[in-house]
Amino acid sequence: MANEVEDEMKSTISSNDQDGSSKDHGSHGQVPILENESSQATVENHLKHDYIDHRLNDPNMETERIDSVEAALEKGDYKAEVKLEEELEEDSPYAEVRAAVSNIDDPSMPAMTFRAWFIGLVFSIIVPGVNQLLYFRYPSTSIGPLVAQLVAHPVGVLMAAILPTKVFKTPLGSFTLNPGPFNVKEHTIIVVMANVSFGGAYSTDVAAVQRIFYHFDWGYGFIILLTLSSQIIGFSMAGFYRRWLVWPASMIWPSNLGQTALMTALHGQVDTGSGHLTRFRMFLYVFLGAFCWYFFPGYIFTLLSVGNWFCLIAPNNVVLNQMLGTQTGLGLIPLTADWNQMSMIGNPLYTPWWAQANVFGGFIFMFVFLGPILYYKNVWNSAYLPMLASGSFDRFGNSYNVSKVTTADHMFDPEGYNNYSEEYLTITYAMAFALSFASITGVLVHAALFHGKDIIRQFKTSVSEERDIHARLMLKYPEVPKLWYAILFLICFAFGIGSAAGWDTGLPVWAFILAIIIGAFFMLPVGVIYAISNVEVGLNVISEFIIGYIHPGSPTGMMMFKVFCYMATYQGLSFARDMKFGHYMKIPPRDMFIAQVTAISLSSFVIIGVQDWALSNIKNICTHEASDKFTCNSTRVFGTASEIWGLIGPAKLYSSGKQYNNLLWAFLVGALFPAIVWALSKKWPKSFVRLINAPVIFTGTGNLPPATGINYTSWIVVGFVFNYLLKRRKTGWWSRYNYVVGAALDTGTALSSVFIFFCLVFPKGKGRDFNDGTWWGNLAWQNTADSNGTPYLTPPDDGFYPAPGMFRPA
């Protein structure tokens, strides 16, 4: 089957004949079959380095390919060795990359054109603005990069048809508004500008929480400095780490493959061969189907989305609702027809099957097996709370009232705390914190053991020494000077100090510097795991933990530390992922640098302005009474974290003698588990043990809560069908269409949800028959213990535990 795919992929690569320019495969030529020992030794060293040495640390490497290399080396079959070497020269060693990325380039194709800049800047304004508005609404939806990618194509083609082709001469050189047909590199620049801006800005939650939770506002100066600094400072780090995270072939970045597959389909870089439906047609059919279908689960019949069908049998049976419910339950039977539910934790068609299996294994053990045992035994008084919720609670089972433990100057009030209540977490939230602790030590140990040698070797490697076809094709374009990244870092560093010291934030400058150091330290190990698995280890919890211990009592200071520490890594890795996208699409690195910095800077101002308008003009925003469901669920989670870690501090939850102290053992478990896996994989290098990835297991369930069980059970079912069954049994179909289908499902569903919101839900007086009427299909799921978050035990009127200042029984 593997040979069938190789033959098919070789036959399907075709030239992009948009402008008639010559194309370059980047090969160093066919490897000559020479009979001298030095040549054979060179080939064997290459194969050993590229395949055999990666068996343990690269779960994406095809086992069949490694076995073929081992067999050829053992037999000393030089012809077979040369054939394998030639295959490596011509294309990527990874099936996922071969299926989605073209191995040709046209260096004469322009990228930074007027069309690219115009469309890219428009997207950098519209996409983040709309997404920031929709961010406050539940269920949240957004315009993703794939939507921008799809819309940009006809716009670019139209501009190529109507713009004048006249060449203008200026003292700085000649230029034209229309250099010819709209090409794939222009399109990539546009998508990159949308990519870096569509996700919003984490820092804006600081200003939102200040206004919503603590009722004060420091104005535009503070949030502009904070946002620009935190959004861009990670970019300079990405520039430093690109030799580890962008250049190597093993850093495949699975989340990019949907975009590259769609790009090659739209621009005709890859043909599927005679007798097969073209990739573009497949995309179009699935896109239209997804767009039309989402009207049912997203608007007409929302029970199809929620999927808690079995709860309707006994809506007041608490245990049944907690096991099969999808709002505050484990959702063990995945009966949802909503792609948003199936892809909430990531597109299941992009994430490699081995990574999905690791995540689901962690979910089963921690949340299906261990979680219910602890819950029904009432460990940590958790049975008095919903099984799954992301907020903190008081001893009466109500949401924690932060105003009772806050002074007039927004600091911690010890007397109010002693008279009120400790904070209590749902069992799933507590376990999610434990997994987060384990992921921090786990990612360091795993990266050191499985990738340490490669990291050290790569420190001295330049892009010219990379043997990957895509790295060789990029040799034609000059790299970005390190000085550019250094200057950018210094500017953002100054902005960060200004935001911390210019207002009474409670964040000392030394703490700001510490946040940057921690983020930079973790970026490489986290990036390696993210690039191979599509699962990112987040630093949000550990950053809260650190600042909560070393500088407690200031919610704003905690939020800022978290933004700088977490965003230095998260935003930096987002830039690195986009650099790899440009690497795959053969965009000159300096063009990428300019496009990314421009887009993120412009979008930051847009996001700040839209948020200020929303908080000032939408009635009852961020409350349960908000119009059009602008309840700000994600912002409230951010605010809850500021209470737990900043205002009250982790010492009152995790220190010796406190109720959640035992969760700190997770740090030790996180360090030991990958060491055990590494030792076992060294003993049995060809067994399934080599595919066990501790950081992926620990961090894969990091979205739960606010995600619920159904987001994992439905995700794994889809992933099993596409990335296990179809990849093995219908390999040709999978190679042609898997990533295109994933892109179509994402794009069609996202566009449909945006259309429904702006055309049917948001306008006053429209769509009320379905949204606010009496139709059973949109109401039945709400009248359940699952939807109401009913706990297993009812809290007593005087609370299930004494207040901190009261006498505690022995």
C-alpha cells in the first residue's frame, strides 16, 4: 500500500503553469550509483541519520519506511539504499507532508504585490474585529484562517482581472498594480496576515476583567502598550528558535497541512490524476454540504449539536446526566451532529492518530475512570458541586463571590475571606490543574530524553545543511537577519516595562523579566511537542501558580504575568507555525517577517477598539442577562483565574495542610512518567511504547473544562475513521482528500455560523421563532440536570464546610 501511494504521489505532482515560468524541484540531482566505498558510506550515513536515529523520537515517521531502510542496510543492498536516498531527495519523508505540500517552487513568482498587501490589510482589520466581537458570545464562533483563505482567492482573481497592468517607474524602482495572474505566493502572504491576527489578543482580557470583575478602567494607553508588547515579543523568540522549529523536516506542524492542501488545490499545484475527483471539487462539495448542514445543529435543531439525548429519558437523574450529559457531564456517548463540537479541541483530520490515541487514553483514565471515583466519594467536597464546570465555588455550592474578599482598592481582604469561604473546584477542574502541573515537568523531561541530541546538534546546523527538499528549495531566499529580531525584542521589552511600571499594576519589573525568561525557556520543548503532535502544552496554569506564590494579592499583576509568560510562548509558537507554513509555500523569509509584524500590529489596535465598543454598548454584556448571549464565558474563566491565583493566591489552595495540596505530586509524576516510557522504548524500540507521549497525554485534556466529554468522544471517533481506518485501508483516498476535507468542514461550518449569527440571530426581531420560541428541539436539552449543573449532593444551608475563620473539627 505504501508503494502504491508513493507511485501515485510521484505521478500527481505537476507544474503550476500560471505564468509559464520554470519550476524548480530543488533536488541536488539523482544520486549516482557509484561502486566506491566512500559513496556507499555516505548514503548509509544519510539513511541512518534520517530514518534509524529517528525511530524513538519521531512518532510521525512511517514504520514501513524505517523497516525498508533497516533491511537495505543490513543486507548491504546499495541499489535499494540509493533508491531510498533518491526518494528522500525528491520529497518529504512524511506521508502527511507529501499528501498536502507541493515539492516544487518558482523563484520568479512575486509574493509582496499590491494585491497581497491590499487584501491582507483588509483581512487584518475585518477578521480580528469580527472575531473579537463574537468572542464575547456563547457559543463562541469565529472566522478562521481557512475562511480568509477561501474568500481571498476569488478576490485576488478579480483584482488580477480588473487592475491595470501598467508599470510605474519611481526613484525607488518600478512597480505595477497587476503583475499577472493571482498566484499562490500572493495568496500565502494574505493568509499569513490573517493567521497572525484572527486569534485575538490574550491581553485584552486583562482590560475586560478589570471592567467586568473589578469595575475600573486604565484607558487606552495601558492596554495598547500591554497588547503590542505581549503580541509581538514572542515573534523575536520564534526567529531565534526557527533553526529547531521551522527548518527540520521532522517539525511537520500538522495544523498547517489543511491550509497547504487547500492552497495547492486552489492553485492547481497538485492534480489527483485521471479518474479521480479533483481536490478542488472535493473541497467545494464538502464545503457546501457543511455550510448547509450547520443550519440544523447550529440554529434549527440545536439538540443535534448538544447531543444529550439520553438525558431526556430521565432529565432529573443526576448520575445519568453526569455520565451522558454534554453541558456539565462526561458525554460518554458521542451523539452530536455538530462539527464545532467534534473539532472544538482541534480538527481531528489534522491531528496524527498516535497523538489522538494518547489524548483519549488520558481522558479515559483521568476523567472517565479516576474522576467519577473521586467525585462520588466526595473527595475535596466535590460531590456538592457540578461534576464539570470551570468556575470556582464557595462552601454553599454557589459561584464564588469575589466582591466579599476584595478591598476598595482591589486587593485581597483577609477578614472578608475568613468570614466567607475558601474556594472549591469541581473534580474535573482540580484534575485539569493536576494534569497541567504534570505537563510542565513532563515536557522538559520528554524533550531532554527523546529530542535532546537533535536539539544539541541543531544548534550548530544552518538551513543549508538541512536535507529536507523544502529546506533546500528555501536556500534561494535570504534569511531574516538576527538583528531584525533583536531590535523588535528590545522595542517590545520597553513597551512591556512601560505597561508594568506606568500604572499601579502590582507587577514589579523583576516579575515581568521573570515571565519573559520562563516563556523563552519553555518555548523550545513545548514547540517540539506541538510541531509533531498538534497538541500544545500551555503555560497558563504554571504562570499563574508561580506569580501567585511569589507575589500574591494582586489580580492585575497576576493577569499581566500570565499574559507575558504564556503569550511569549503561545504567540511565539503561532509565529513559528506560520513560518513553517511560509516554508512549505516557499515564501521569502524577509517577506514573511514584514507581513507578520505589520498584520499583528494593525490587528492589535482593531481588537482593542472593538472590545471597548462592545463593553460600552452591548446591554448587560458579560452577565447571564446579556442580550444575544454575550455572556463572555471565556473572559469569565480568565477572571476566575485572577481570583484563584492572583487575588486569593495558590497558597490557600495548595500549601501544606490545604485541601488541594496532594495535587502537587503531579509535578513528580510528570517527571517520572516520560523517563519510564523512554526506558521501555529503548528496550522495545519497535513496540507501541515508542508512540506513548507523556506531554501529549497530560496536556491533551487541557481544554476540559470548558470543553466537555463529548468534545473528546466525538473527536476520537472522527479521528479513528479518517486517520486510522481510511489512512490504512484507503491510503490513496486519504492522501488525495483527507486534508482538503478537513479544511472544507472547518470553512463551511465557520462561514455558516457567521452567516446565521449576523443574518438570523443578531438582527432584532429576526429568527426568534427558533431561538427564543417554544420549539422542543431547541429547548428540551436545557431542562435537564446536565444543563443545570445539578450536583450529586445538595449543600446544607449553612455550607458543607466551615468558613476559614471558624473552628474546624479535627
